[in-house]
Amino acid sequence: MTVIKINAITVPADSGDELAHRFAARAGAVDGAEGFEGFELLRPTDGRDQWLVITRWRDEDAFQGWLNSQDFAEGHRSAAERAGGDAPAPVSTHSEVWSYDVAGGSTPQ
């Protein structure tokens, strides 16, 4: 059964573009993970300061496998770190991961 993981990231208004840039720089890093089904980065449009990173996984074991993998660790290093430099300062002030199972829905025909 598909599981959904949502990382709710609190980002000051002046840092949103940098967050989007950092995600774009590592686009595709998770694509080859066993059981990975999809990813979306959602930018708030209603004045909120929480961005949502939504990933879909075949099951909890697939998500945990990726979370504990070397690929996860490497995918969360910045380009500067991969080149031997220092990590840039975080753009977020808080984040938390929410977990969901798909309980219903529809697909357009």
C-alpha cells in the first residue's frame, strides 16, 4: 500500500527561492530508490511560511530503506559539501515529517 511522507518545512518569506534552488540542484536524487513512487515540492500561495515536500512510497519499508541509505545521506549534502567545502546555512527554521496512508481518492478519466 502506498504511504505518503510530508516534510513540512518552515521557511522565512525571503528564503523560499533559495529552498527551491537547493531542491532543484538535487532533483532526481531519490528517483532510483527502491519503492519510490513520486516527489513534489509545494510552494505556499496563501501567506503561509510552510513549504511541503511530498513523497510517495510503495510501503513503509521502502521509505525506511531510503532514509537509512547512503544515497539519502549523499542526497542531503550540498554541492559545496560534495566539493569538500562547508555546508551552507539552513534556510528553514523548523521542519517535521508527517506520515499518511492513502485512504481514498479518485483519478480523472
